[in-house]
Amino acid sequence: CPAKWLFRWPGLTALLRARLICCMFIFWLNPLPTKESVVRNIVEQVLRFPQEKIYIQTDKPVYLCGEEIWFSAYVVDAVLHKPLNDRYVIAELINPADSVVSRIKIRQTDGVYSGHFPLSERVPRGAYTLCAYTENMLNTGGESIFKKRIKIESPLSATIISGVNFRFGAGDRITAEVTFREIRVQRKKKPEDLKMRINDQPLAEVQAASDTVSYFNFRLPEQSRKRVLYLESRNHSEFVTVPFPGDDYDVSFYPEGGYLMNRVSSRVAFKILNSNGLPQIVTGRIFDNTGRECAQITALHDGMGLFYLLPEEGLTYHALCKNEAGIEKRFELPAARNGIYSLQVENEGNELFVSVLKSPDIRDQRELFLVMHTRGMIHYAKSWDHNYESIAFNSGLFPSGVMQIILFDEKLNPLSERMVFCLNDDQAHAEMITDRQDYDSRDQVQASLKIVDSKGIPLSGKLSVSVTDDNDVRPDTVTTILSALLLTSDLKGNINDPGYYFRESKPEVHQALDLL
């Protein structure tokens, strides 16, 4: 026993001997982590803290005051996306002022979660949010709560249209210019008993000027996140979002694998957002501190793009950008570092190549460990073989969704991370067949629905179908069950038009998805 040897080591005090023995005992109880412990910890976390996802299908994305919002809910476990049937689903309709208009709690009936929100005839028009969750979702921080935008219109909007223009003054002063116009005759209409308020302030009466334009002055700090103007008249009420002032924008940089390395060519992704959090069209160039141009910035989709950069030791890098309004701004890039390992991923067709890059100053070959998993399903967990520059995988064998690739050191401290989206033909295929091609008004339609898996094997289950008039309703292609379960539920932050990445299978769509 090494402890006996410690007692015979000359020069050690009794206290030091005791401390060393305690350290060895603690190490014996808690040895250095192994690659098996990483796999075990991931699996144990999934089993001990099971998470859930939810998707809501509404009968349409736009409603009129006085109608009912009908919906079906699908609750699944977060790993395999298998249905969960013994849950309560809480659904909330939240107005633009962040107040809950209605809340209902439903349980499965005959194998289906379904419910509806009745809308009052006096509900203000605006962009509402439909939220849905289970009680277990609240225990995980609420990040998996389902959210969907619902637009509510007034029947009056078919004959009279309102318009609001904001003028920004000095400091935090803002003026709202409100006009009403009759659609049929294209003539301005003077509102009756018009009142307005900003956020939660009291309503204030507003008189229309001689040109029938109503002016409402208020103060709203630029950093205020709640920015809602409410207006109501005798036959109309509406929520309007107050935009942020100016044409400001921000550019964020994301080196692949997490870090820039000195003397190593790296891919750097970027994301451009305006002051309202929406994608912005911006062009720019990358310079080092000597004034030498190194790369250019051109967005590929929704303000996202990438460029290659080979940082030199001792130099710093920045971007000079200009938006469509001609506003120029400077943004600093992350500093390049030494002693760094970084993951690099290439996706070519069905082949996924994973490489490990390292700073040139690293001379020794440390033991590294690579883990790849999708929602806790582990696909690969092995030590990295330094004899190979990269490892090739058949991405068609992975389940669809966000796959996390992590590189660990010998003590299983994470060194680098790369997320990859796999989109394979592993989903169900639905086909609707009608008895005729053409129908007269109010004809009865006989339709059959055929659903098979990716191998053509018939499937059974509970379904929800929405039938609408193409002349009145445009189908919602922004939020789908694929985008909700495979993408937005596993990524933090807002994604502009997540349905875009699933509507068409094109190279530019796959490239945009990798950027995301």
C-alpha cells in the first residue's frame, strides 16, 4: 500500500503525511474520469431528468375577432420524439402587451390533445403569441415552451385600414402619427373617441388634426424592451409594436469550434441583426491592425455568412461594415489564441468529415476524446487517433436533428464544440387523395390519407387536419412540426423563419442551415 510507504518517507511531518493519505483516499473514491464515465453521465442525465417537447397545430394563422382558435397538441419525449399520453397541456394566448388573455388546461381525450380559445368581438387586433407547455417543462427552465405567432384582425379591417408612423425626436421622445383610411374609396377617415397609451400607462384622449392625422407624443427609453402602443376608438382597437430608433445594427462573429488560433486558417461565421432583432443587409471588410485587408463580409441568408481568416501572431483584427442606410460601424473580432484545439466539420452530401485542428505551438500529442450525440443519443465516443487528419461518417445513419460534437482532453474537460444539423429521410410521408380533381361550390369531398414511414411501411396514429379557403387564408409555412421538434426546440434564441430550412432541399438551404 502506498500509504505504508508514506509513513517510512523521511522528512515528512505527521500533518503532511495525514494530508497526503487523505488526498490518496479521495482520489481512490473519485478517480480521474474515463470515456466510459462521459457516456454514462449523458445517459444518466437523460434517464434522471427526462425532458419533453410540444407542438401545436392551429386551424389557421390569422383570425377575426369573435372567431375561435382551434388547435391540436402533440406531446413527445425530447430524445426519441415518442408520444406522451399522460400529461396535462397548458395553453395560453398572450397579447402584444405580454398579458395573458386566456389560459386553458387540456388532457388527452380519445388519444388526442385538442382545445380552443374563443375570441371576444372586442379583442384588439395585433400579433399575439400562443404558448403551450406541460408542468414538467416549467421544471427545466421553460426553454422548451412552444411559442407561435397568431395574428388577430378586426372585421373592420376589411373596410378601414389603420396606419401608424413613428418619428423619433431628441432623447427618448417619440411621436406616433395615426391615420385611418377607407379602403373602398381610398379616403382618409377621422376617428371617433380615439384614445392611446404606451405600455401600461393610462389611456389618453387624442384629437385628430385638420388633416385627420392623430398625433400622440410619449417618452420611451431606447433600452426599454417593452414597446407596445395601444389605440382604441369607437369601433376599433389595436396593438402596435414600437420599433427601436435609428438604423443601428450589430455584427457578431463565431469562429468554428469556438476559438481563433494563431497561424491556423479558420472559418468564421457572422450574424447581422438590426436594432429590432431582425436580419440586416450589411457589407464589410476585415482588416488587421496594420490596415491590410484580409477578408470580405457578404451575407448568404438572413444576415448570416462566413469567411476564412489566417490570424498572424501579434496582430488584431476588426471589421468595417456599412448597411443600406450608409451607416458605417467598426466591430472587433475575437483575439486569436495559442494552445488551442478546435473542431472543424465538412459536410459533403451524405459524408461528414470531422477534423481536429491545433495551434502550431502545441508540440506534444495529448490524449483527446471525441463524443457525438443527438438529443442524448450517443453515436460515437472514442479517443482521437492522431494518425488521421479527419474521421469520415455516413451522416445518413444519424437521426435528423441537431447533433452536438464535443472534443475533450484527457481529464474530460471540453476543449471545443461544433453543432451540425442532420436532415435525413427518416420522417413519415403523408399523401392526401381526393375522389375528384374539380368540384362545384359546396360539393362534398371524399378524401383519403395515406401515411407510411421512410421504408414505405404503413403507419397508424392520431391526426389533425385543417381545411381552409385559399382565397382567405395562406397556410403557415414558418412554423411546422419538423421545424419545432428538430430545430427550434434544441437551439436557444430566435430563429427567423425556421420553416425555410425544411421547405426545399437545395444546396443553398443546406449551407444556410449549417451557418445557423
